[in-house]
Amino acid sequence: MYTLTSLTKTYSQPKRTVTALNGVDLTIPDGQLVAIQGPTGGGKSTLLQMLGALDRPTSGSIALRGDDLSTLGEAKLATIRASEIGFVFQGFNLIPTLTALENVEMALVPAGVSAQERVHRATQALESVGLGERATHLPNELSGGQQQRVAIARALVKNPKVLLADEPTGNLDEQTRDEIMDLLEGLWRDQNLTVVIVTHDSAVAKRAERRLRIANGTISELA
């Protein structure tokens, strides 16, 4: 479970201070599917970075299963990112010179997993997203939807408890968007994941169990 208490993040710029998050209080229970919407610059990406232990707040706290991510050392944060949190991005972020299987394997390298075990787990992850037969293909040999499936497999191969997705369907057409959301929903239910999706797409957000809106650094619930 995530527990955010008076979470604030500010950035210093020439002649002004920008407040990206302004005293956010939020609880996300384990196993919940949450969509976060809001205008550009409203704080969505900053909040996702906090949830992913990629940045620290200026003040306040953010706890994941009792661990305060705002005060842990860098080594411990790296361990949490490598084992507990999976990331999916709009731009896929696949390495173009590596096959689908090799891209998925890369997520296990920081955890010190053996080469044989990496191949085994990466193969299973690709099969779980319906791409077992595409393991040897390079990213440029895959469609956009298939590339995003590889990215999802890369996030899942760590067996994380949390999946964070930043505009995961933003580069996809409507049919492929719906296919990716079907996949994410199925994985959420089957693996009891906590899933947080940042999206501009209301069609994506409406499929979530819970919808939040963030604007001007403050968060509110949507019906």
C-alpha cells in the first residue's frame, strides 16, 4: 500500500519556484487499478516519479508497504525499483539492437539473476503478453502494440508488486489501445498487481477501478 502524507515537490527556476506537488495526501491500497488524469504541467509525471522512487519530495513522506521512500538510502531505493516496481512508458524505451527477449532480460540484470534464469523468466514474460513467438525479433520488426507488449513483459519479468504506466497507450491507435488495456486489466486481476496509469485518454481512465485528477499540484477523486 502507498501512503502519501503532505507530499510536496518544488523546483527552483530562474526568478521563481515551481510547485509540482502541493501537500498531497493519498492512500492507494494493494491490488488497486488507479488512473490519474490532469492537464499538462499539473503534476502527473512528478507524482509517478515519486511513486516509482525515482525522485524525492521536498517535504512530506511517501511510504510503500511501510518503507518511507523519501528517507531511504540510494542503495535501498535501487533495490526496491529493481524488485518491487515495474515501469511502462509511452515511448516503449526498448533498446533497438536487442531482440524482444534480450530487452526483457535486461530488467533482471540489476538483480543479479543468472543468464539461464533470465532467459527462462523473460520467455515466460513474453508468453504472458502473447509474444512468445516474437522473442527473436528486433523492435523495428514489431508493431507499436507489440513493442508496448514487450515493454510490459520487461516490467513484469521482475515479478513486481506495483506497475506504473506513464501514458502507456499514448502512441497507439484506438484498437491497439484497447488491446493493451485488455492486457493490463487481465494482468492486474490475475497477478493482483497495484497498477497506476497516468493518461490523457478518458477512454483509458474510465476502465480503471479508481480515477484521480491532479491539477496545480493538488489531487482530487473523480466519480
